[in-house]
Amino acid sequence: YLLFLRHPEGINYKDLVDYRKELTSIYESIKGERADSRMSKSICDLTDPTKNSINEKVARIREAFVTRFKESLSTNYIVNGERGEAKRVLLNRELVTWE
């Protein structure tokens, strides 16, 4: 989710492999340690366009927002995009504080 939040221009799922290094950095900063083999495999699966991992993760994120907020509000926070197009979080980045 944070990867998509960092990229307001959006990211095509098929291009996720180009973001592995950045995604690894995000994981490591959250976990507070270097990527181990399990984390590296998870990132590889997530960024592999032949696997469904990214769709599963985005569906879980969507569900988390939709079950807690009205649909009209949650659309600003979920990863959205037409099939084959860049996926993005619509939230105004001026509302985001990075710490």
C-alpha cells in the first residue's frame, strides 16, 4: 500500500518488478531489519506479473477500508485503476504526513 501511496502517478501491475528494490526498502524500514529469504520471496511473488499475489493483497486492503468507511469515502484510500492501466491511490498527498 505504501508503495502505491508513494507514487501518485500510479503503477502498472506488470511493471511492479521495477519497484522491487523500493518495496524491499519499505519492508525493511517497517520491519526494522534487513530482508530475509522469506521476505524476499514474498516481495518476488508480489511483483511477479504471472502470479496473483498483488491482486490478493490489494483486495484485502480494499476490504479493510470498505468495511470501516462508507464506499464514497473509501474510494480515496484504496488502490484503484482500470484493467491494464496504472493503479493508484486517489488520496490528496497534501493530507499525507511521512514520518
